[in-house]
Amino acid sequence: MSEAENPISVADGPASATVSSIPAYRALPALARDPLGALVAFGNASRGSVVRIGLGLLRPYLVTNPAHVQHVLRDHSAIYLRDGSGMLWGAVKRLFGEGIMAEGEVWQESRRILQPLFTAKRVDAMVDVMADEIYRAVDEVPAGRVLDASAEMSRIVCRAVVRVLFGDKVSVDDAVRIVAAQDAISASVVARVLAPFVPNSVPMPGDRAFRDNAALIDDILLPAVRRARAQPDGGDDIISTLSRAKTADGRDIDERQIRNDTVSMFASATETSYRLLTFLWPHLKAHPDVAAALYREIDDVVGDATPDRSHLARLTYTRMVLDEMLRLYPIGWLIPRVAAADDVIDGVPIPKGATLLVSPYITQRLDAYWDRPAEFRPDRFAARPAERRHRYTHYPFGGGPHKCIGQHLFYLEAQLIVAAVLSRFRVRVHTPGIPAPRPAASLRSGGKVELTLVPRGAV
């Protein structure tokens, strides 16, 4: 196939003077057919070099090489900023507002206040409570009935995190409603993510769904914030911590910032877990050898006991499965940045104001960094020091100062949920094949996953 015929070929130029590019007449049709597949193809075609993608009015730089990703997210993070009016962040900011999802002083204040709640030491101290809540949630699963995997996983995840992160400020039922609203919002902003140059004043598809669901979230969380501010209880949950926090110069954190950070932390604590676990079950059906190894480890380690902290260190294959799922399905799949100053990445000039697209989804599926990257192979995460990869070859939680502070919580929570489900049940998935991932504000399953949980002794 010639370059003119290939919609994903890269036009090469001298790296020190110009950047390779994919013109709009090639890029746009490929993205319209299969946006995720096209982006991975662009990354493979560029062979790790920075490449510019023609998207009409927007011509972002695609950054896929792990060393270049580190340059953007960590080493020069002061230059590469979230843009509250740009691609993805312009849409997301309408929900999360100014706070830990922002930049500058507001972000620094939120990070300073919230980081202590997510240290490994504190999260480890919550394991027993979280394990108990997960066991109770799994105990309530209606065995033998066909279930919507996403709805059931979101209920279990909400039960797991609400008590340890929000105390008695948010009920499990309200948490499930918030998750459903966030799911609707994630889908509603697709048009604005793809057309970031359209002002918010111009109506777009999904705007009404966004407004309705954002209002639902506020109706649940704002009263909880106001009660906590009016009657401080000394609790160490997220809302209590934010409500009594002070800025560096001694001022109270205002109500809107507390609301913004509460919404952000709720999404961070729930979304990756329930979405990733929804993706997991069809993969176990399609890979019976992986399923058998996972069942075997959980039977050997947990047996008939209730999964708790004593089991976690020995659930090594379970952790490998989760790492491989995160490789294939990083829920925060796109990390756009805007250059606040001129820079150079591996000889490619990056002008001030340029948009850069960094994506764990793309880097984690590239041929240059992974053997048979499209395959589901948890054993690739077995400990092999001689095969150490660049740290930004696998970065499902982002990197640098904006790296997700809930990473440690996710692993504990997800391992406990998988162990609790599989120590008691065998999973029968009714959905044919593996639903394709679908890009939105966060990565989501392109189809419904239905399953039945059968008591282990009845199989």
C-alpha cells in the first residue's frame, strides 16, 4: 500500500526542524471509523517519534514514547499544564470545577489537604473495614440470576469505599446514584471532547444530560458539605477533612472547592474499579487458562475464609491480572496537556500554546514496547528484573505531580473484590465475545456485560 493510500502513514520530515504529521484527510476518516484503533495505529506508524495529527482546527502533538511521556508528565510538568478550556479538560472541568483537577494554587491546596488521606499507611489501615464491607456487599449478590456486571460492580465498589472515605456523610444508595450520574456525564461530553473549540454557550449533543446529572450529584453532595461545615464532627473522612481545612494563609476552604474536591475524589475512588472489573469477566471467559489460574490461587490463598489483609500479599497472580487489565483498559485513557512555554522533545520543537495528547491506552498497546500487545497475557507482569520496562511504558494512573492519589486504594480494593467474588462463586458470562472499549471522558465498555454468579459448591 502506498503512502497516499494508507490513512495512517506518517509523512517524515527532518526531526530537528519539523515534526512528522498525519494530515486531516487521513486522520479524520480513520478516527471516525475507530478512534482508539486509529490512535494506536498512529502511534505504531510514528515508531515512537512525536507526530502531529491534523484534526481540522486543532493539530495536537501525539506523544507515545515512554521517555517523551516522562518528559511531559514529570520532568517538565511545570510547562505542560491541564487546560481548563481545551481538549477533555474543558468538558471535564464543567463537572469537577477548580480543585484537585485544576492547576496552580487551587490544585496545590487541594492536593496538600487530600494527599494524607491516601498515603499507603492510611489506606492500609482501612483494609479491614473495606474487606468487611466488600464481604457484606458480595454476600448480597443474588446468586443464580442474570446480572448487569457494571451495575453490580458499582454497587460493590460503592459499598467498599463509602464507609472508609466518606463515613456517614453519603449513603451507599446515594453513592450508587452518583456513580450512575457520573457514567451518564462521561458519555454526555463526547461531542465536546471531540470539538473543544466550540464555546460552552453553543448547544451541543449531551449538554442536557450533563446538566441534569451534574445537578443530581450536587443535590446529593452539597447538603452533606453544608452539614459538615455547619457542624464539624472531627471525622477523618474526605468531606470532614475538607470542611475544616485552611488555606496556606489561614482562610477557610470555600464551599465550592469542597464540593469540587468531593466530586473529584468520589470519581477517583470508584470509576477505575467498577469499570475495570466490568471488563474483567469477559476476559476470563475468553481465556479459561487465566481463569483457572486465578481460581486456583484464590482457592489456595483464601479458601473458605473471608478475604482480608492477611491474604493480599499472596494474591500475586490476581495482581498480575489487574495490571494486565489496566494495561489494556486504562480508564483515564487520555491525558491532554497544553505547553505554557516553548520546548523541544527529542529534537521536535513544541511551541507555546500547543496541545499534546498523552495516552496510556496508546503507549500500553504499542508494538515497540510490548510483545503481542493486543493479547491478554497477565504473565507479562511476572517479576523478571532482566526485563524491566521504562516506568512510563505502563502508567494507567498517569504520572508526575498529577498522578492519581488513589492508586494504592485501587489495588487493595480490586484485589479484595475479585477474591471475595471468586472465593464464593464461579462466574458465568452470557455476553458473547469481549465488548470493545469506547472512548468518552473515561474509557467504558462498548456493550453490556451480563453474568450469573453460581455458588462455588454448586459447580
